Amino acid sequence: MDENAWLAVEALPGMGAHRIAALARRRLDWPLGWLAALPGPAASVLRLWLDHPAKSPLQARIDATRRWREGGADRHVLHPGHPAWPALLDELPDPPPVLWALGDLAALQGPSLAVVGTRRPTAEGAGNARGFAGELSRRGWCVVSGMALGVDALAQTAALDEGGATVAVLGSGVDVIYPARHRTLYERLAHAPRALILAEHPPGTQAHPAFFPRRNRIVTGLSLGTLVIEATEKSGTLVSARLALEQGRELFAVPGSIHNVQATGCLSLLKSGATLARHVDDIIAELGHWAPAFLPTAPSTSSPTAPDGEPDDAPPGLLGALTSTPTPIDLLVQRTGLSVAECQRELLMLELDGAVAQQAGGWVRRH
């Protein structure tokens, strides 16, 4: 199926992401297999578009998307089969059939973590949102969130400040700024390298309360795990936490004071089995073994050299994988073939010997 076919299917009446995904998994022939499997009203609308596109309302929507996309090289329409389509979304029971995208598609190429939380964080929560997102960015992870007030915006701003990758998923059309006060953040996301805005609704669609829970499934679905910074026990953030668990993704929560109402949701998640996140290393320890699948493979050379071009006589093993440039533990796992736990044990011994040190962004060799 090409782009027009997906746009047509996405707009069929009486269908939704779940029903479309169920049909897509059957790998039906296009269009006859779809026409045979669709409910009567949807099949009639699709048949009209196939036979007489000029008479079909589906064509008007397709033409509107084409005009929008032609407005700039940073505008994209993603669908299953597109080279930049995020494979993790295919694991959802109800992936969006189409995503409208604004910005740099390179943001989708690395390992991602959703960072979510309350719209009214405490000073400590705000600091944690900036700290975790900034460190994740320095370690090569993409921060995914919803550009909402509070933790979302703080995390994505921190990722942008670090020059890292970040993806914002909107509960509106990709060209609608919501909340309006985040115009500056929106403009940064739209134009910064490795930053991207996504929406499952066509351009021009205004934000609606019903769209945000649906938006959250994409935020968590794009990510290997979800980190909850602060949330009350009745926070909408806990919807994202539930979605992450239903999607089979790792769930992390930052602990807080028992006297802080904004920490009650995180404490409940921890009591229910979420992984405690004191710092980024706790997240990497759980997810680091998945990250190499999303990291680009370094090109091979005819004469082997150590990382960063250091001479071939570098020390063997883990020490040889380190240089004077900080290297995150997930990249060390990829370079050495060791497990995360083995890396951590060897790094501890090397640190005690004074051979390595931990700095912002990873580990370095001292001599």
C-alpha cells in the first residue's frame, strides 16, 4: 500500500486504529482484499474513491495532505512501509495508520524513552525532569513526550538545550500549537536538528480532550520505556503508565517524599512494581541491552583502530573500549559484547584501581 492508500483507509467511516491494524496484520491484497474484508459502509466509500476519486470526499483529504506536505521539505507523511516508520509502533494493538510529521526524521533513529509527569511539578520535580532528560540526551537517547505543560515541556526543552533528539506527539494536528503558550518550544521542535513533531490527526485539527489519551499511547509506543517524574494518584500521567505496561514496555518512576502530593502517583507505581529510577544508570541497566538495536553501526575499516581513532595498541577488553571522550554504558555493551551487569562490575573494579572515571555523558579512561 502506498501513501494515498493509507490516507484513504485512515479516513474511512466507522473504522478506527484498532480495526485498521487488525486488517493490516492479515496482509490483505490491495485493494480487493480490503474491499472484501471491510464493513459495508466503509467498503462503499473506498470503492467510490477507487472508481471515481474526483467524486469522493476521501480525495479531498488526500489532496489537503499533499498541499500541506508540499509546503516544506521538513513535512512528512509516515505510514507502515515508509522508510522512517517507527517499528516499535507495529507492536501496538492499535498503531496509528498515518502520522503527520514536522521536523527532522533523524529523531526517530535512536533508542527512545518517554518522559512524562505532572503539569504542576515541584521545584524538585522540575529539576528531575531537566536532569534526567539532559543526561539521557548526552547518552544518545531520544526523549519522547507530549509538549504538555510541566514535566513534558521541561524534559523536551532540556533535550533541545543539550542538542539531543526529542519527539513531541500532539493531541491535535501537527500544525496546531497546543498549549498556545508553548509556541517557542514548538518552533524549536520544528526546526532543531534531531527534533520532530508528530500527530495522528490531519493538519488543522484542533486539540480535543478525547485526543490526549490516544496521543499518550503513541508517546509510550514509540519508546522502549516510560519514566514518570511526578504524578498525583489521580493524574492523567498514570494513563501513560498503564499504557506502557499494557504495551509490554518498561515503566520507571522517580521516588519522592511521602509528604509531597505530587509524589503519590510515583510511590503507588513503585509499590505496584515499577522500577525505581534514582538516576539514568538505573534506566540504562534495564534497557541498555535493547538500545544497540537502535544505534547506528559504525563503518568498518581495513586496519583496526580503537574507538575515536586511538592507536591499535590500546589496552584490551573494556578498558580498550574507553577513551578520553565519555562513553555511555550502553555503547560499551555494544562495543565489548559484555552484559550491562558485567560492564558495571568491571567498571567498578577499574574505578577502584584508578584506571577509569565517570563523567557527565559516560566513562573515560584515565591513562
